[in-house]
Amino acid sequence: MHDGNAINWFEIPAADFDRAKRFYSAIFAYDMPEWPMQGVRMGVLPGGEGKVGGTIIHVPGFYKPSQDGVLVYLNGGDDLSVVLARVEGAGGQVLIAKRQISEEIGYMAVFLDSEGNRVALHSPH
């Protein structure tokens, strides 16, 4: 076992990259930078130096959005209610409203993004 994060990197599939970029930019109130690569479009999700990072990604024929696969928990900030309140207006759907996991762990919620991916949020409050 190692002492690092359980997650080092994640990629959320996008069938329509521009739509997914608008969705995540809207819910995080964030101007998402892109990392274009050979035949791949990647949009960098909010993070920071030395923190776990991830992207939305479009690779034709390789990634397929799904609500049945791995569940990624994104950082919802101090109170995930702020981000969750933007989900439906940005073209997503709230599946599980904010609820407390425990006093020690904090809160969670689950939504479908604009691409049909099931994604979760976590926050301490």
C-alpha cells in the first residue's frame, strides 16, 4: 500500500465535447482550459498544483459516456449545494439530492451530466 491519494487522475467521457465543456464550465462557474492532443480533446476540470486532477475527454470510438460505470466524486467545494444548484440549468439531472454521509465524512450528491455520465459531488458541509 502507498501513502498517496486513492485517485491520481480521472477522465470523464464526452460524446459531444463542446456540450460537455459548456456543462462543466457552467456548474463550476469556471472557464475550462483545453488540452488538445492528436485526435483527442481534453478539458481540464478545476484542481490545483499538487492535487488530484482530471478532464472531460473526447476520443472518437474509444470512450463512451455511461451512468453504469465507475462513480467519480468531484470536489463540491465547501458546500456542494452551490455546484448542484447549477446542474439542471446546465443540462444535467440531479439523481440524488445533497445528503449527509456522516458528520466526519460530510455530504454527497449524484447527478447525470450533459453526456449521460453519472457523477458525484462531495463536500464537508
